[in-house]
Amino acid sequence: MVTEDIEKAVFSLLEDHNGRSLFTFRRYKLELDTDLNNDFRIDPLDAYELLERYADKFCIDPGTITFAKYFPEDFTVPHDPLTIRLLVESAQAGRWLGK
């Protein structure tokens, strides 16, 4: 896949989880540096499903993605950002580039 096509495919996958706000009826503006946990506030169950679909679509070994680093059970502990940029760059590399 061409780099631009990969980026579009990642954004398209994310749009399935980008519902309208109950208050503004607008969708969240997704950008490369959007952190799915802190900025987008994706539900951890939805994030898990998203990463499963992502790994399947881009042939990423799901065993290399440590979900708890990005979505710890205790949200008071520090966690790594799960950005759209990380998803795009990992898809381009054909392997998970996160920690």
C-alpha cells in the first residue's frame, strides 16, 4: 500500500469509532498526533476491538502490542500515548513500533 493510502485506511478504521458528541453533535477532529486514550477518550473495550481489527488489516502481529501500556487497568498510573501517528507508522513498517 502507498503511504498516503495507509494513512487514509487508518483514519477510516478510526472513523468507525468516532461517534457524534451528545452535546455538540460533532465528531472529534482526528489528527496524526491525537492520543486515542487522553484526547479521543476511546473506551478501552472499543480500543481493544480497534487494535484487533487494525492488526488484522495491516498484518501486524497482535502479540507485539502490549495493550496495558496504553490502557492500564488503573488510569492513575502513567501510560504511553497511543497516537494515530503510531498506528500509521507501524502500518507502514509492517510491524508494531510502540514499546
